[in-house]
Amino acid sequence: MSIHSPIETGGRTGVMSDYLDALSLVERLHRLLLDVIKDEFERLGVLDLNAVQALLLFNIGENEVTAGELKTRGYYQGSNVSYNLKKLVEKGFMHHQRCEIDRRAVRVRLTPRGREIRDIVAGLFARHAEGLVVRGVVTADGLAEIADALKRMERYWTDQIRYIY
């Protein structure tokens, strides 16, 4: 979602402008995150999975979840989760098995190979978090403030969706 078109704001250009800037930044940062992960894997010669799949492995971590839980727990934001799960199982990054209670549900967890990928992403994130603070890009408190503000926006948007129906 790139926001380039001028919108009539009824004279409240400051808040509306800042809101649109925030929306654009969230989108660009997510795309950049995927590019950063892709670059790290290319540098390491890991070419058999994409950045979305690597991020999914990182988010699952040591958990065992169903495909449906991936979205509700916030591990996966896309619409093609079954495609990525299938590819990760085929390539040996994840185990899958039918749930004992509900045979329609499939539970997934990382294989040792999947945990290696998770560890690579975790190391990348740790280096970047430290680098942001060491280079003075943002303070540790500043990162906490950003995360808190984004969580409040998430809660606000979630509430807006709930009240639509």
C-alpha cells in the first residue's frame, strides 16, 4: 500500500500526514525486513527458501502449532500459508502430522534444519538490534517506545475491525 495521492483532510494536515507517513513506513519496513533476510541468506548461500518462509520458521520457534494458529498467534501475516507450509515440509524445514483430536488439523514444528534457519534469523536480528543502539540510530528506550506505539495502533485497528461486524 503506497500512499501517494493527496487526500482532503479538512484542514487537519498534521495528524493525517503523520498517520499516512506511519502507514507508508510500516509497509516499507516490512518489505525492507524481507530484503534484509533475503540478503543474509544469499550471503550465506542458503537459497532453498525465501525470506517469508525464513521469517515463518523464526516466528514458530520451538512451538508446535496448527496451520490455523499461525495467523491467530501472529506468526504469519500472508494469505498463502498452506503453500509455504507445504514447501517447508517438502524441503525438510518442518515436520507435520495430523492432530490426534481433530484429524482435519495438521500440527507443524521445526526440524533440526528448520531450527538452524531460525537461529540464523535470530542471530541477524540480534546483530541489528545491537547495531541500532551502538550506532546511535535509536536507544533501547526508543525501541521500546516504538514497539509500544505500534502495539497500541494494532489494538486500535483490531478494535475497528471487531466493531464493523
